[in-house]
Amino acid sequence: MFKNVIAPVQAWLLSQGRCVGCGTDLSLGKSIKHSKGTKITCKKCSRIFIKESETSKYRRALFEEV
């Protein structure tokens, strides 16, 4: 039940280009080129995201991509 409440909020934050943990703008984070796009690390909470190159959308990085 808790996941049903949190998931839409996290999806909305990612669509806005913001971190799901602290809400800071992901464009301010540290970025490194990755095979599937750009690997971005949040400067405040150090969560890792992937900005996919073909769709320009953000998503949380998988364990294998870290």
C-alpha cells in the first residue's frame, strides 16, 4: 500500500528532472558518460540516476549500472 502512494510522486519528480530523495535538480549533479546514456549522481544525497540518451528521461540506476 505504501508503494502505491510513493511511486506516483517519484515518477512525477523524475519527469521534472528532480531527485526522488531530496528534490534537488539533477542537472546540478555530477555526470559521467555511460553506455546507455549519462550517469548522474545527486550532489546532496548521492543517489544515482541514468538519463537515457534516446528519450532524455531520467530513471533510477540499476544495481548492475552502479
